[in-house]
Amino acid sequence: MRRTTTLLSASMLAMVTTVFMATPAEAHGYISNPPSRQAFCAQGKIACGEVKYEPQSVEAPKGGRTCSGGSRFTELDDDSRNWPVTSVGNTVNFTWSLTARHATSTWEYYIGGTKIASFNDGGRQPGATVNHSVSMGGRTGRQKVLAIWNIADTGNAFYACVDLQVGGGGNPSPTPTVTPTVTPTSTPTVTPTSTPTNNPGGTWSAGTAYRAGDQVTYGSASYRCLQAHTALTGWEPPNVPSLWQKL
């Protein structure tokens, strides 16, 4: 009888562990402007797999130097793919959109393994958006910038790569010039061309900045916002339970 109970307990523990491991990570953050690779994935500009639904979750241990950081989103590391490119000047304003505001040690920017900028937050909690002005150091032509958000109280970091054409004009605002584009596998979407506005109580729409507590409708259901964020295509309320609670 004791052996049967022990085997049953072990089996139940394995099942619980499996369920826990399969639970998606909470939302965190990524570079939204100029659009990072995962941002373009979320917009449907290029087919990327699961990262389309959680561009904010490219999380891995600190010290990585790849676009995925060693996470499961390895498609972001493939430089042979037809990634859209944003034309910028020598100074670029990078905007991070954060859906979970973790205490931060540093923000780092690299080109070709060389650190070109670093910003030390000293463990402070950032706002919902973070902006950094970064010099390209006189570089021209196509450049891939690796940006890293190092969390202060864990061993993890968030990773994002941004493909730029340096020397093609000033930093685009608010809508970047993107070339080339890939025909999406689903209905094309339109990138917002104006500053996002709050729309509590209305119908959910991409490009709108939502605050915790805002209520929207999507389909025939109502949802309450759990974390402040700017909505992207692919982040429809049924797809991101970490951001929206069905009422």
C-alpha cells in the first residue's frame, strides 16, 4: 500500500511540474522604436513563430550576445532572414516598451561585439517606457544593434536586436521608414502613425496606450487591463492573459 501511495505521489508531482514548466512567462519588455526584430514579428511584417505573440518575453541569463540571448526564440538570431531595416541618422533614440517594470541595473547597446553605450539605473524601477539616445559612433551602412536590459534582482536579462541603415536621415518619428518588407502570412496591419492615446471603455485597438484598470471590449467579451502597455497587433486580449483579464 505504501509503495502504491509513493508512486502515485511521484506521478502527481511530475504532472504539476510539467504544468508549471509549460506556463508562459509574464510580459516584460522590448524595443518598440525603432522596431526591433520581435516588434516586426508582432506586427506581422515577417513570420517568426511564437515570438509574434510575446515579443516582450525574450528573456535569458545575463551575459548573452545574441538576439535571442539564448532563449527559445532562436529565429531572432538568423541574420540570413529578410529582416526589415529602419533608416536612421548617426544618433538614434531607442524606446523600450515595458509591460513589467523590473528593477534595473544597466541597459547596454552593442554593435558587432563592441559596446557603444551603457546606462546605469542603479537598481531603480523604470517607467512604462524608457528612452535612450545612442550615438552610432560615425558608423554608416547597415548595422545590427544588440540591446540588453539587465535586471537588478535576478540573473536574467532581456534582449532585442534592431536592424538599422545608418546615414539614411534622422531618426524616424513617429513612423520609421522600413525596407524591404515581407508579404505577411496573414492580413496586413497598419503601424500607428500618431502618438498612442488612452481609450478606456472602448473597443480594443492596436496602437492604443492602456493603463491598468482600463476596460475594453474585443469580440463579444469585455476585458480589464492588468498592466500598462501600448497594444500591438498580436496582443489581442484573448492572446495575452498576462495583460488582460476577461470579465
